[in-house]
Amino acid sequence: MYYPRLRDLREDADKTQKEIAALLGIDQSDYSKIESGKRYFTFEQCKRIAVALETSMDYLAGLTDEKKPYPRKQ
């Protein structure tokens, strides 16, 4: 599943759970549950995480092994 990918990407970006949680508008404890697979995130939250961690939603979902995001719209 995507949970280890999410943690690894966040750590590679030198971001804390608290920083990502603030970006999503949720508590750090709720974000921790997302990383551990005990809670799911919404489509909009997934999109925000992908942008913040410079990856694609497909990578977060485990649909591709390519971390690099697709070219974004201007």
C-alpha cells in the first residue's frame, strides 16, 4: 500500500508530520493515522500531499513506481 511511500517521501522532503497535517488542515495525530493506514485521506488531501511532496497521486496510490510527478498545468 501507499503508507510507507508517504512516510518516506515526507522524510525525504525534510517535513514533519505536523507540517503536512497543517497543510491538510488536520491534527498531527490524524495525519499519523494516515501514514500508518488507520485512516484514509480525501481526494483533495491526496492532491495537496502530492503537490507538497513533489510526486503524483498515482505514486501515492501505488499505481506507479515513478516518484517524479507529471508535468503540472500552468
